[in-house]
Amino acid sequence: MVRVLVVAFGGQYNHLIKRSIEKLGHEADMVLYTMKPDVNKYDCIVFGGGPLTMPKDFEKVKWLKEYLSLGKPVLGICLGHQVLALLNGGTVGPSPKPEYGDVTIYVDDEDEILRGLGPKFLAWESHNEEVLEEPPNSVVIAHSDNTRVQALKYLNGPFYGVQFHPEVQHTPKGSQVFQNFISICKS
Ligand SMILES: NC(=O)CC[C@H](N)C(=O)O
């Protein structure tokens, strides 16, 4: 069994991340980022979504950089994906075309985190900001018509980011993302 720490940023779907992981038979605890949760007893970490605006609020979440040096797998979702990108030297700012609702995601590289999801799938989106320039140590592995960086894989660690929400039922194949992440956590 894999033990996952879900770092919550106050997003309305954060508890669904915990539920998605538990449904797969694994353990997940959710702790608000302001509590600076101790990550020692967990195998991997998820950064959830939330109403913070990046990069304006980056100072508040900068301390999460500590987690990246531990070598544990990290999955960033929506805001969490934006935070992960900023921690790794990417650029985040207002979306030229914000997305809300069902969006088709095109898989550019069916890497381990998007295994079983190509060549395209439907996902739920809710964001006003996005990763405008990916970090130098990352590769864009999915895009949509309005957002160039829908998913990132990092080359400096087992880190992954998705702009869409795999945890809601409006993303029918979302559970596959968590299944893939759990497999990464196990390896
Ligand atoms: N749902 C979210 O996590 C939103 C993240 C961020 N505030 C944005 O609008 O892009």
C-alpha cells in the first residue's frame, strides 16, 4: 500500500484527490499547506488546486521547495502544477484563454503519468492562470487548444504536473492518472 500526502491549497476538489487515491486501495492524508506537514511517513506527495494566484502568492508556498530534494514522487494538479513549475524555475501568469469546463487534452508523449490516456481524452478544467514557460528541466507531454502546457514531466526528479483536474468525475479517465502515479510511487 502506498501512503500519499495530499497538500491542500483550499481548492474545492482537494478532498476528491484523497478519495481517488483511497478508491484505488491506498492511503491518503490531506493537510493544508499552511500547516507545513511532515512528509517523512509518506511515499509520495500531491499538490492540489486552490484559489491562490500565481505568481502573486508564490512567497506563501515557496517553502514547498524543501519537499523536492527528498526524491519522493510529486504530482501537481492545477494550482499545484503551477506551484511545481515555479519551484523549478518556470513562468506562470494569466492564461491568454482561461478554461472552465470540459476540454479535450491531446497527449504529446504518453509518458508514465499519462499512460493509457492517449491520443486524446476529455478533462475538466478550472483555471485563470497557467504555466507560460515550462521549467528548463521539464518536457510538455500534453496540450489543449487553449493551453500549451497541460501536462509536464520533469527530468530532475519523479515530478509531474497536470493543469486539468483528474480527481473529478467530469474527467472520465482521471483515475488512470492516479493509478499511474501510484505505480510511480511504488517503483
Ligand atoms: N483550480 C485551481 O487550482 C485554480 C488555480 C489558479 N488559481 C488558477 O486560476 O489558475
